[in-house]
Amino acid sequence: MTTTRRSFLGLCSAALLQGAEPAPRVVDVHHHFYPSDYLAQLNRTESRSVPANNWSLAHSLEDMDAAGIARAMLSISTPGVSFNDAAISRRLARYCNEYAARVASDHKGRFGRFATLPWPDVDASLKEAEYALDTLKADGIGMLTSYGDKWFGDPYMAPLFEELNRRKAIVYTHPTSANCCRNLLTPDIADSAIEYGTDTTRAIARTVFSGTSQKYPDIQIIFSHAGGTMPFLVERFINLAKGQQYASKMPKGFEGEIDRFYYDTAQSSNAVAMAALKKVAPVSQILFGTDYPFRTSAEHVKGLQECGVFTAAELKSIEETNLARLLR
């Protein structure tokens, strides 16, 4: 039996009442998994990093326990399941989603899931979203910031967005490298160092300025890595939104749109990034994330506690209650 959102909250409350040891309490919204069939396909098509190849469920639980992580939201990272073969993409999406559902069922209260879609196949993605949300009871849908030369919020995604808006679904996004911008620097500098943050920013801008965030206001969107470079570029976006082309469509300006998005702390739990994010987003919209297995949970717990940006009450919101509220 799959653990429901409400039963998870009950499990956490009960755990807090048992024993003298502090119960795990933090919820990680950005935690990747690599089941064997999926990893095998990745290794056939591209070089994978050591953390991905060393992933196991036991290692996930060990990392969570070491840092006091009560629950982690499982998601597939870049490049998703799209391998230029529709049949492979459909098979892997179903395989990953059913694997994650079994993990959540076998480890009650420890894992949630953002379902993987065989995008850019629209019809197959709609069917998989229906199966994942209705049958497997996934907590939301996972998507990439871009697919080839189409960014999150592109009109091509309208059929899926309409359905997810109807469902008031949570959509977790993970950055990738678009066709334009792969391997721009030396081989020693991975795309993840620069392009991932940049592509997240492109996705945010595309979502706002395309009208997507206004047209589908009931989708709850989570952007990774503190919104990428958006906080640094926010002045440019604010001024752009004041232009004649956008002002009438965005009465609350750019700020009014980004205030509704959620942002995680993965690979960003430092004073500079968190101070900038806190200036452009309410603390209620910031979620704890780790990017496991590429970084550890303990690093992020320590980083947030020591960055000096948040009060104790704000840290509690980021680590615990913000995501719990979103998942209700």
C-alpha cells in the first residue's frame, strides 16, 4: 500500500514523540535515483559520473540517516529518459516510475516521487502522467528545463500543461544543457558548472514571458538550484516586464510571477546564493534540496545552518514545513 501525503505527515508527527534521540525531520525535495535498467541505458549512450554509477538504495538511506533526513523525493536527473527512441523512452519512464513506487511502498514514509515522462512524446507523456498520478499515486511530475531547443513553458507543452493545471499538480524541474550550449568550454569544465544554472534561468524567463505562468496558475512549479542565475538577473527581468508587450499581461510584474514558484537549495546552500534567493522569493517558497548522489545531505544541512541568512524559524520552514504544506 502506497503511503499517502497525509499519512506521511502523521508518521513524522508520531516519530517525534518516540525516544530521546532527535527524530529525522528534514525533507529533501531534490534526491536522484538510478535503477539498474535506467543506468544501463545511460552508460550505453553517454559517460556517467562516478556518483551515478555508485548509486544504490542502501546508500541513499545511509546518506539520509547521517544527516537527519526524514524523507526524500525521488526524481530522475538529466538527461531524463529521452534517448531519441520513443519505445525506449516509454519503457524507461514506466520502469522508473514503478521502481520508485515500490521503493516508497517498501520504505513507508521515507520516499516521495516525482514521476518521469517520455517527453517530448506528448501523447505518451499524457498517458504516463495519468498512470503515475492516478495509479502509482506519485506526488508530482518531473521535467527538464529544456528538451533540445524547446524550453519549459514552450507552447508545444500546452496539452500537458493544461492537464497538469487541471489537476493542480506539482511540477519539479531539473536543469540540463540545451542543444545550443553543450560543451562550450573546455572538457575540464562540465556543463553542470555553468549551463545548468543558466538553463534554469532560461526556463523561468520562458515560463513567465511566454504567459505560461499566467495561463496555468494552478501548477505548482519547483525550480532547482536556487533559481539558477535568476536572482542575479532579476533587475533586467523586472524592467523587461514593464515594457508595453508585457505590462498589461503581468499586472504584478515579474516579481508577482516568481513569488509563486518554489526554489530548492541543492548545490546552493551558501551565504551568497541564499541571501540573493531570499531577496527575490519568500522564505515560504524555498525548499531543502541536496542533489544526492552528486552532493551529500550533510553538506546541505550544515551549509544552511552556517550560512547566516535564515533565522531558526525560517530554517524549520525550509527544511520541514514548506514542502509538507505543498504536498497536502
